[in-house]
Amino acid sequence: NIQLNLRNLEGFTPFMIELRDKKDNFNLFLRDGRVDINMPCSKRNWTPLMHLVYCEESERVEEILNCGRKMNIYHKGNTEQDKNDLIDVFNLVNRLD
């Protein structure tokens, strides 16, 4: 049984590695109920959604927002700058409409 929510030495889960490396298993992770899609990385304390916005991956932002799972766009413990960066999430989402 693979532990999908464990972080590696860099602080990333397998799901975040998929996001970072732009691999094709992204949707498999979204559909797998064992994957915590809101788990932040330990490096920046960003959720996967925040990473996607930062990398301007608008198609994947749309996929993750429409995956049918409960999504947190903010994670407790983020800095004031992270809070300000969330404005980018809303701007990007508005452009997708």
C-alpha cells in the first residue's frame, strides 16, 4: 500500500511532484480518495493549488477546481505575502470563465 501523503526530503508529496514535473498521472491523483489534495508542502507551506497558480498552469488550476473534491485555497500558517498571493488565484480563475 503506497503512502500517498508522505513528504520527501524536499517537503513534497507524490501529488506535488506530479504537479511540478508536469506528468500525466495528475488526474489519477485527483480521483484517488487517499490523496490529500490540500496538503501543503513543507518548503513554502503552499497547497497544490497555490503551486499551480504560481506556475501559471491555468488548465490544471481549472482541473483541480473542478475535480469535485473539497478544495482549500488557503492553508493556516501561510505568511502575509502568501495571503496577498492568493489574489492571483482569483484573478486566474476569473480569466478561465
